[in-house]
Amino acid sequence: MGDQMAKGEEMEKKAEKKINGWGLFGSKYEDAADLYDKAANFYKLAKSWDKAGAVYIKLANCHLKLESKHEAASAYVDASKCYKKISAQESITCLNQAINLFMEIGRLNMAARYCKEIGELYELEKNIEQAMDYYERSADLFQSEEVTTSANQCKQKVAQFAAQLEQYPKAIEIFETIARHSMNNNLLKYSVRGILLNAGLCQLCEGDFVAITNSLERYQELDLTFSGTREYKFLSDLAASIDEEDVAKFTDVVKEFDSMTRLDTWKTALLLRAKTALKAKEVEEDDLT
């Protein structure tokens, strides 16, 4: 480890000397870039991630001096990979630099990919607002490049985060839009029932029985097979229990569905919110009588 560290420091010093010494502008930055690249590799072998990250940033600056924006962006990505092991925020800063450069040179697919990666990092940090923002940016960029599957994956993330933040109308609109577009695609149309279930759960959290009923009618028109699915029956039975203000029935409906199709954490959280609201309504009714 110590030997690799020493080699890294030696290469880094040589690179600095190249930049600060005499020589043709282009050639000295090319030589320095080569030395910085070697230095970063030695630092990585020594597992000195902060030093490796810092050197990759210096490498990116060399490429910028040489007007090689793609290489500079790639160096920032390498820096972010090193920083990811020690600091999510430093990693995000480097990825943002890479995204800006990829956008400048029209590599929108790459920019989309790294926006998504930042979204994932913020998600791990439990920063839902920022995660949602970057997934949204990623979805827009993927969409502009007609990478529909990736765009939809990011949009579903945005909708899920919106629901977590109780922005139900936004979540419903996104889920319904994805479902509509997916119906026209033979590969995606089988996922529609799950997407409509997500939209319906968001409707339940809104607690408006009329709106829920109207939505279920629209979903049947959108997907003619939906009324025959377990997802439709689940939403319909939940809506009925809300209309009847019957917490026990609501609980039984959830248990029955979960015994056949395991509910994930996100769905469970929404159902718990809907149940809590229903309980509160039940208590309120009891207080009035």
C-alpha cells in the first residue's frame, strides 16, 4: 500500500512540474494528463480514494485546457466513483460537472444516465426531494433521446417519491400517463395493471370516494382487461370499505391481497396512511354520536 502511495505522489509531483514548467501549451497538458492518470491509478491501488478523486479532478482540468470535453467529463465520472466510497456529496458534485459537460457536447443519453445515478445517491441519503428532482431530469433527458423504458423507470420513481411527499395529484398523473403510453406497447402493456394499482392507491390516500370510483371507471376504459384483475378487485374493495367507513373490512381486504401478492414497502406505507385516515374518520363519527 505504502509503495503504491509513494508512486502516486511521485507521478502527481511530476504532473505539477510539467504544468508549471516551460513547454508547448498543448504538449505540457497532454503529458501532465498522462501522469495524473497514472497517479490516480496508484492512489486507487493504495485505496486512497480522496487523493485519487482529487487527482481525477486535476486530470479533468487538463482535458478542459486541451478542449477535450468528453475526456474531461469521463475524468469527473472517475472522480465521482472514487469519492462515492467516502462521500456521497463529493461524488454528486463531480457527477454534476460531468453532466454539464455531456450536455454541452450533446451526449444527452450519458447526461441522463448520470442524473439517474445522482438520484440514486440522494435516495440512499434519504433526501427524497433531491432524488425526485434528479430522477425527473433523467426521465426528461431519456425521453428526449427516445429511450422510453429508462424514461418510464425514472418517471415511476418520481411518482413514488411524490406520493411519499403526499403530492398525490402529481403521482397519480404520472402513473396514469405511463399506463396510457404502455398500453400501446406489446412489451409494456402487461405492466399496466401494476401501474394502475399504484395510481389507485394514491387515490385512496386522497380519501375522496367519488374520485376513486371515477378513476376505476377510467382505468377500465383504458385497459379493457383491468376489471377482471385482482388489482381492480383490491382497489374496488378498499374503496367500498372507505365509503362504508369500515376499518375492519379495509384490514381484511389488505390481508387477503397480501397473502396472494406480497405488498412492497411503498404500497404498505400508502395503505397505512389510508387506514389511519379511515380510523380518524371513524373516531370522529363516534364522537359525534
